[in-house]
Amino acid sequence: MERKKDNPIVSLVSRTVSPFIMLFALYVIFHGHYSPGGGFQGGTMLAAAFILIRLSLGMETSQLQFKSSWATPLGSAGVLIYFGTGLVALLFGGNFLDYGFIPFTGTVAENRSIGILCIEIGVAIAVMAIMVSIYDDLLKGSPDD
Amino acid sequence: MIDFFLGHYGYWFAILLMCLGLYGTIMKKNLIKKLIGMTIFQTSIIIFFVASSSKWGATVPILDEKIGVANTAKYINPLPHTLMLTAIVVGVATMGVALALVITTYLRYKTLDESVLLKRMKKDNDN
Amino acid sequence: MKIVNYLIMIIFSALMIYASLSLPDRGDAYAVLNKEKSLAQTQNAASYYIHNAKKDAETENMVTVILADYRGYDTLGEETVILTAGLICFLLLRIEKNKNGKKKR
């Protein structure tokens, strides 16, 4: 596709806004215990920040920020974090995905809270990577590229 | 009668959207339009679940120390929200798969119209 | 063929409206879905979650607790679905380039 000359206003605004979207996404992920939010929502917003840069600055420039080849390993890593948390609970004598048995802190309830945080991070990484990867693949497969 | 209407019009809007999605899915010939219809259908189901979980005078399912947990009528039903939360993200991912299939179909047969596509596929099979 | 499609649509919408007539009112806090006990006199899932989320997991947001703790196995499956969808897109649309730069599928 023939790109028009980059519009300076679009590139400046998107570059300015993108870090704030990322910051808010991290807030949504890590504050998901006390307010609406969590891994799925925060991961999608992180992906939105990356896709904004991809839309406005083009594929070549945005590779400096997040390479397309990182997406699939990161997605697998997210699923592995989730699965590994469940497996650690199994190793400490509980059932699969029973975080109360992982000795993070004192009580069972707090262990569960920190276990939930771990798997939220895993979900967020996986969702973010897969969304960016789907966008990249759809762009790569378009016929007039 | 009026109470019945006020209690059910939310469901009827979801059903209207559902019929709109079904119309797009089975009547339109273009594959992209079919896909848009499918997405509208999916969204209508999400709206239906969220509408069915509401309670008048209740608040979001986040524990408030002032309200406490003794009376469950003070919090809306958290279960449909959880199910739909994952359904939205999975819906986006599966829509990506559907778009990828449409792109590969277009690159191979150079058309998205259903009747033309069927003709070309038949010709392709005969050869 | 067109008439069959119209017939399917009319039957579908009629069935849906008929089914919606016997649903409980929207926003009714004492519908079967929201009651303390289910029809079989056991504890209802939603009321159990509301009562015990804070006690079990020290987390205020009940949706997070259900998503990650009570129904964690379900979420693991959903995440695997997302990963699989991403891999399918990757496999369908991957383009190999020849030596002279021409795209090959």
C-alpha cells in the first residue's frame, strides 16, 4: 500500500497518548482486586496502546517498540504463567489451581489473593500478545500490502 | 400489563438485535456482511446475559463495607458478568480467525460473493 | 430458497418472543436466578459467591474472585482458546517470500 506522508499531528498525538493508555491499562490490571478491572480488560487496553502506534506510525517504526516475532512466545508465556501457578499449587499438596496452598504469606485467604494476582498477570500478557499478533497477521495477509 | 412490559422490554431489544444478526447471517450474500451479522448476534447474547443479571436498587458486585454481604439483593448477580467478560475477549479472538479465513478465501478465489464463490469452488473441484 | 430463509427468520423470532414471555422481570431481585436457595433447596451459586468472596480470597471484587478462583479452570480453557485463535491466524496468513522477493502462499 502506498502510504501518504505521515501527518505530524497524528503521529505526535498518538505518541503522546499511548504511554498514558499503557499506564491506565497497568492500573486496571493491578487494581482489579478493588475496582472493576482485571487481566482481560487490562490486556486488551495494553494491546490497544500498541495497535494505536501501529496504526499511526506504520509497521516499520512500531517494530522498534514491539516486534511482531515476540507476540507468539509472549502469548505462550502468559498461558504458561497461568498453568504454572496451578501446577505450583499441585506441588504444595493442594488441588490444581488451588492457590490457598502456595505459601506466599500467612493466611489461606491472602495466599489466594496473591495467586489471583499472578494469574491475572498471565492472562493480561497472553491477551495483549495475541491481540497484537492477530492485528499483525491480518495486516500481513492483506492482498495489497 | 404495564408492569409486564416494563419488566420485559430489555429482553425484547436483545431479541431484536438477535434477529438483525440472524438476518445478516442468512440473507446477505457477501461474506463480510455475514461476519458482521454474526458479530451482532454475539453481542446481542452478551447484552441479554447482562440484562438478566440486573437488580433494581443494587450496586456493582464489589464489596462495600457500608453495605455488607448479609443481603444479596444489594449486589447485582456477578456470575453472568464473569461469563460474558471472557466471552467478549474470546469473541474478538474468534472474529480474528474468521477474518483470516475470509482473507485467505479472497486471495484464492478473488471474490467474496457467496454464489460466485460456490461456482468457482465447483469449477476448482472439477479440474 | 429465499422463502425458506424468511420462514426460518419468522419462526426464530416467534420462538424467541414466546420464550421471553416466561422469563422473570428484569431487575427482580427475588427471581429464581438471584434467590438465596435454588428450586432444589440447595445454595444458589450467585448468592454463595456474594457471601463468601471476601472471606475466601481477601478480595473485594467478586467478579475477579469468580473468574480466577472459583472458576479458574474455565478461565484456563478460555485463555487456551485465545492462544489457539492467535496461532490459527499466524498459520493461515503467514507469507513465505521467495529469493526474488515474490510472495508465495
